[in-house]
Amino acid sequence: MNLRCIYCQTPFTLPRAEMLGAIVTMNEKHQNHYDAHCPRCRRANSISRQRMELFFPNWQDAAKQLAANPPKEEVPSTAFLKTEPISKAAKAAVEKKAAVKKPAEKAAKKPAAAKAPAAKKPAVKTTKTADPKPKKK
């Protein structure tokens, strides 16, 4: 379902899976509207139940199929990884390796030819021009 945020006018879509879940939830809780949140401004856009059922006419059959055969989604293992700060010992070891590499890199590089500093541009001289309108006394 294609929507447009009523606050920031950003177009966004409501996936069929989210629509189905919203319609089922509205049916169970006897609600008339669903709040779809805009991905840009995060404000809630109210969508009527009739409009959602218009875009998903066979939602009852889809809900029964979903209950009978739940989707098997594989979540990547990296989704649950938490990043933790590096310990002081590990940080020191990394800095030590970096310090060892720097002198080796300097020795491998040949000194670059000394460049002469860029010559300064002469200042632009301004000349006084005659006033187009002489002042009256």
C-alpha cells in the first residue's frame, strides 16, 4: 500500500505483511484505525480500517494461511552481535603494532623533493575613479 505522510509529504509503502498484521490486530481489538509511522519524520499517520481492507480484500484467507504455516525467516547471525568497547590491553597491542609499522613505512619511502613555497600574488591596487555625480554644495 503506497502512502504519503500527511505531515512531511514523504511517500512510503506499507508492506503486505504489516498490513495483514494491522488488520488482524484491529479486528481483535475492535479498532477503526491503524497508525502507520512515517520513516522520515516518525509521526503516526492514521489509516482507516476500510481503506486497508480495500487494499487487502482477502485478508481473512491470508491470516488463516499465516496461522497454519508460519514463515521461516532466517535471521543472520550478525543481527544479534553486540559491539563492545576494546579492552585497554587489546588497544595497547594495536597501537604497538601501528608504532612498529610507522618507522618501516618511513624508511621505505624516499624523501620527496622539496617544493618551493607558492609565490604570493601581488595585491590588487585600487584606483580612485571620478564620481559620476559631483557633490553639490
